[in-house]
Amino acid sequence: MLYKIVLIFLYFGSASCASERNPILSPLQEPKELEYVLLDVLDVLARKRDVTCAAIICDTVYLNVFEGSLFKRTQSMPIVMIVVADYEDLLSPNFFTLEALRQARKDGCNVYVILLANGLQASRLLRFGDRHRILDTRARYIMLHDFRLFHSDLHYIWKRIVNVIFLKYHRNSYGVNNKAWFDLSTVPFPNPIRSVFVSKRVDIWKNGRFHYNRPLFADKTSNLGGEVLNVVYLDHVPSVVVEKSNTSNKIGGVEIEILYTLAQKMNFIPKLYQPMNVELHRWGQKQSNGSFSGLLGEMVNGKADVALGNLQYTPYHLELTDLSKPYISQCLTFLTPEALTDNSWKTLILPFKLYMWIAVLLVFLTTGIIFCGLANYYIRLLNYKKVGPKKIVEEKSKTYDVKPVGLYLFGEVVNSILYTYGMLLLVSLPKLPSGLSIQLLTGWYWLYCLLLVVAYRASMTAILANPAPRVTIDTLKELVDSKVTCGGWGTENKNFFVSAQDELTHKIGERFETINDPDLAATKVSQGIYAYYENIYYLKFLSVKKKI
């Protein structure tokens, strides 16, 4: 079996004079206690056979620790070694140090050994590595104990880096035969760090062995002891669904169910909240001052422990925060105008143009009013002939009770309009009204209705037999060839299309417009001028919500 050791040495001074410049370390250099305790700790990790690579970051002060048998004892462990100058600001490392750290992350190093005499330099390295995702916070860390690592400004680091061992050197002065010893401690996770950081002892290394033989990197996440975790969420189907009411909001969704299941199994209490201006910022973007807004801003700034909101497993998100293993595969697609436009109801009015329908309505109303006027005229005329001018007052009540045949159908305006509309639908009258003028008008109106209905049916048959072709957008090529503007939320979606190697996808990226309001995007889609990019579940929800 072949083993590879990658050595990246950046020499900025003479390692042989380290003890002269640091007389405090002189007693430590002679017996090489630090080298031995490192060997034992690395040996514990190597026996588990889960070390893919170890990254050693040291300065010239501790470089002589690795001159002995450490590399011989760790031949089965690939090593990336980085030596930095004691004056280098690791909050903004130089090019060579940065490339070495990136290479260690790329190689999958899950063990970091950080031996820096300057605790402030080590703290700045941790802040830089966490901010730019250069260091793997889920890896195992072996560091020198230094009070400057436990400042309140770094407490958020120890909520992310929990698998860490601090080596604290103790010089025994009670006798010549008593050797020095190391105190091995770790962060108190999952217990919260209050105002003062107090490390938790794991074991003691003395006389070449561990005193308690406890697990150095015990699992700290299986039981969180009822701790409260801040969970920021974003309402986005299917991950999180918020049902709003007058009194309260009911939160559900796939990720909410997963969260409650994990809370039960891992023994923690989730505290759900939404970021400020969530409707505007949503997932969040990088601001001009370098900070992040929205959901991602809560994670980057260390305010939230868990984020829920349909975060895709992309390099963009991995550069900002840790992601769990994917729990679902989603189809990301475009919601095109054809997918929302359903004009089947328009088929009923397509046989006639607008002006034709206006003419039909005017003829219908006018004819109904004429029928009503003629009917009332004939009723008064017949009553006048029966009674006569002298007896009209005495016989008025008797003659009004007897109405002519069929005239009652049009005696009132409402009845006249209804029966006129019935004739338009080819519904026969119950009785043929009396009166020559009304009968003539009825006959001509019946003829008009027959011709109108025949024309409507003929036009409808032609439309159904030869429907108008509908423009559909089913492929990326059709989307590129169309004049429809496409877009979606956030610049990362645009960068995905712009950086694509495929020509069609790249052309879409050039036309891609960012839009932060999904309701506005759906409105533009319904107008036939936009194609909205999102996951298929949210697009279905959006189309139902907008009812278009």
C-alpha cells in the first residue's frame, strides 16, 4: 500500500533559533513531550481508520516538533503541512498560505493540527477559515490551549467547531523525577457558553500515556441535553409552509417535520423565527459592506443554529454554511406563459367579434322593450273598445281582469325581456300573442333568431374543427427562440446559467433577470411576457395561489 505525504513548507525564518527566541519553550523542546502527546492523539484517530487527511499548521517556533519520529509513526496518514511566519496576519493570509489551506480543504482533510505560539494569530486563522469556509468546521482539531482563543468574540466559533482538543502544558516543579504533563480539554458543547468560556477536561497525558483513557472525540450531537437551538425559516413550498390566520400562524412542511423529528431524537428544543424583512430579502444576498441579508445572513452572522428554506445543495451555499445530506431531489424548471394560460372558456365567444356581440345585445334589449310597449298598447286599446267612453269609469275594474290572449307574456318589462331572450335561444312561446303588429314582430324576430343561431353554430363548428395553434415552450431552445423574458430569484441562479458551458443555457443566462417578488413574476407570466425559474413544487403552488 502506498501512502502519500504532501509537504508544503513556507520558510520565513530559521527554525534552529526558535528556542533561543523563546526561552519559555526550552524545557519543552528537550524531552519532546509535545511530539509524544501528538503522536498518541493521532494514533487514536488513525486506529479508527476514518482519517482521510491531516493538515498541520504551525510556525517556526513549533517546527522542530515535526523533526523527529512523528512522520515515521504516521506513515498511513496523508499530511498537508503549512508553515507560516510568526508575523503573518492570518485574518488575511498571503497567497501561498491561502492556496495551501484551499488544497487541504479540497483533499478532504478532516484533522487539523494547529500549533501556533501566538494565540491571537490562531484566533484570526479560525475567524478567517470560518468566514470564507476554508476550514472544515466538522473536522477534528488539535490546538494549543491559549486564553486568547476563548475571548467572547470567538464564542460563536466554538458552537461550530465542537470536535476539538486543547493541549495545555504543565511544568511539574515538585521534583526532578516528575515529568511534565498535558491537560487535554475541549469545548463544553452542547452546554451554552455564557459570558466566560470554561473548557471541559477530557483526559490527562502524563508519562507517555493517557490517564483516564476516555474517548478524545466523543459524539457531542447525539444528545443535546434539551438545549434551545435558534432555527430561522423561510416560507417556501415544499420545505416550509406557513398558514396565516387572524390569531396565529401554523407552520408546516417537509423540513419542519424533519426538524421536529430530529429535535425528538437529539433532545433539543427548536426556537423558530424569521429574519427581518424576510419578504424583501428572502434567502439573502451579499451587501455592499460584505455582510449578508435574509436567511443566509442569519447563518453567516452566527445568529441561527439551523436554517430551513429549501436550500439547494450548491457550491454557492456550501461556501456560506454547512448543509445536511440531501433529503429530496427537486426538478428546477421554468413556468412559461402557456403553462398558465387557459383560454378554453373563450371558445364560447370566439364565433362572433366584439362589435357583433354588441349588436346582438342591442337588438335583444330593443326588441324586448318594443314587445312590452306594443303589448301594453293593445291591452289599453281593447279595454277602451269594450267599455266605451261613457262607461269607462264604472266598468274599469271588470274589464282589467280580462286580459287578451298572449299579451300578458309581454305586459311587464321583466317578462318581456325574459321571453325575448328565450326566443333568442329558440325556446317557443307558451301562447302566440294577439295583435297583428306583435305577431308580425314575433315572426320577424323568430327568423332573426334562427339565422343568428345558425351562424353561431357554424362558426363554432369551424373553430372546434380547426383550433388556432397555441405557442408552447417546452425546451430550452424554444425558450431561447421566443421573445419571452426569463428570470428568477437571486444572482446565484443567474450565475448558474451564465457560467454554463452549454450554449443554450448560456444564452438564457444573458437574458436572465432577477426578480424578488414571486407574485409579480406570476403576474408577468400570466401576461405572456415572462418565464419564471423555480422548483416544480413551488411553481404548482404559485399557479394555484394566483388562480390564473
